[in-house]
Amino acid sequence: MQPADDTIFALSSGAGVAAVAVIRLSGPCAGDALRALTCGADLPQPRRLVLRRLREPQSGELIDEALVAWLPGPGTFTGEDMVELHCHGARAVIDAVLAALAGMKGLRAAQRGEFTRRALLAGRMDLLQVEGLADLLAAETAAQRRLALHALGGAAAQQVGRWREALIAVLALAEAAIDFIDEEDVADQALQQLPARLREVAAELAAAVDASRPAERLRDGVRVVIAGPPNVGKSSLLNWLAGRDIAIVSDTPGTTRDVLEARLDIDGIAVIISDTAGLRADAADDIERIGMRRAREVLREADIIIRMAAVDVPSRAELPAELTTEVIEVVNKADLDRSIPSRNDHVLAISIHDETGLDSLLQRLGEAVRARFGEAESALFARARQRQALRHALHALTEALECLQHGAPVELLAEHLRRAVR
């Protein structure tokens, strides 16, 4: 890759007020920009933080006293010359430094993700590591952090590399069979080695595809849906779990008309809790009917369902028949009938009014989430794009195996193998 002609800069730390703000530069003019900000002072020793006074290049006005680092390429994040400015975090200081940089020839503000893009194009990172970095920066829970670090650390890319090398070796055997098609012994010997090797790689790809589904849920958030008839306390439970008032709570049936959501961290796993419209046979109006339809749609996408009833509401919500999702049965308003816990060991008795049984519900929910998705933290692939690529490769391998099984021309077999390699 040819080095970029322009030099980019951006605030790399958070945008809020802080003690320190880090501004990064990358490109051929990074060193010149640092000299201009420090009134022509020599560049410091590489990769050492030194104290410098930063001044506006045109007027010489003092902007800040900052720690600066000179990072010559190619051994940098982007593979280019880089500079880091560790300024004071005041908004006025940041704005003044960015304005001074913007006024220099050959410098411009970086576009979103451009530093990482340059790292990718320079070969400092691969696409899986870039996606892992994006997931790490967006991580809200410990599980998301661990999942992202697998990709960022290169484990996913190494596994893909092993599969690719194995398939290239198999492809070489297929091409040898083509080249020596007139020598039957050589061709047959080459083809006899293919099925076992292909099945081994195909089995590993299939396992990776299966593991990527729960891993994607872990990355995006496990879906937990609260369902039940009107007035059993679904909205009150959502508010308690979220620790704030998200849903309107009223004695009037059918208050919740749409799906309301809150993001939680349960046992280190990101969970999206959804409160839904009350499910009952007769809706009061068209709006409530739409709300119940949306509730059933959300239920079909749920990973775990909390089905709520209440002591003073005899009916229970009927869930869509095709669901195989884990269901946690809960009876609310246990303060009205203290005998509820002794009736059924599989039903959790809670009272949102006096906050009894809620810790047990949270514990049960955490156990369910951890049981279904805890092992997904070690998965190497957690994005839909990655799963689609694995599926394409697996499909190509399946067709290659069918070619072997049905005695198809070796040329067709080789083409399927090339698709899998790509």
C-alpha cells in the first residue's frame, strides 16, 4: 500500500470534560505539525512522553502545556508517522489545539474510523481484528469485552488462516488429480485423501456457525421479554429491573400499548428487557390490538420469557404455540396471598409492592442467561457478516463433498474448493 498523502488528526479520548485529552495525528506531516506547535523545537526521542509548550503557529499564543510523543512509522498503529498530544481536557484547550492543526497545510480532521482504516490498509490489522476493536470500544459488559478481545487478539484470524491452509492443501490435491488425469494411480491416490480432510474442516465450520448464533446474542444483548395479561405488574417489574421509571404504571388495563425496552447488565452479560402490551382475548380498541400483535412478534424473537400472572388476575397469557423459548413463571402481588410460594416450586412468587422475591427472580434470570449464553464468550465469531462468510464456505465444502460422492468431474470439485478458500 502507498502511504497516504495527507495527515489526519482527531480527538482520541472522550468528548466530555476530563483531566487529560489525547489528540492523535497520523501521516507524513505529523512530525512537522509537532514542530510547528512547539515553535520549531526538535522532535523528542521516539516513543517517550516529554513536556512541551504548545503555541498557535501564526500568533505564537500559548495554548497549553502538554505531554507529547513522537511515534515514527512503520511501527505504529496506522503504520505511518504518528504524534500524540496529551493536553489538559478543558473544551477550550481541545478546541484551540484542533483549530491550530486545522490551519496547517496538509492536515485535515479525520473521518469516522479513519485511523483504523489506515491500520487495516497498512496490514497492521485484519478485518476480524478491526471488527473486534469496534466491538471492544462499544462493550458495555464483561462478557462483551471478553468476546471482543478474542477477535482483537487475532484468535479468529488465526483459526480462519488454519482453515484456509487446510483447504489450499486439499485444493492442491484436486489440482494434482487434474494435472495427472491420464495417470490413474496418481489421480486416484490424490482424490482418496480428500473426503476425510474435507469432512474435518466442514465439521469445524459447522460448529463455528452454531457457536456464532449465541455469540451474536451476547454481543448485541440477550432478549428477555416480560409477557402476561393486563394489570399483573409487567411495567412495574421493568421499572424495578431498570432502576428508573421507563413505563407508565396505572390500574387501567391496557396502559402499555407498545414495546418498551431497557438495557441491563446481569452477571456480566448485556440483557435487553422488553415490556409488552398485556395479552388478553378481547382488545379495547385497535391500538391495543396492534400492541398485542407487536408483543407476540417480540415473543417470537425472545431468548427468555418472564410470564407474569398476579394473585388478583386469574388468567395467564397464552404464548405462541411454536415457541421453544425458556419460560420463567412468576406470580406477582404475593403480598395479597402469602400461601403462593407453597403451591408450586416452579413458580416464583414476588411482590413488586413490597419488593419481596425480586432478588430471587433476578438470580433465576441470571442463571438462565448464564446457562444459555455463558459459554458463548469463548466463541471466535460474533457478527452476522462473519457467520454469513462461514456459511458460504461451508456450503461450498458441502457441494465439494457431493461431487466426490457422485463422481462429478474433478474440475467442478476444484471450483467448489476455490470458492471455499475465497
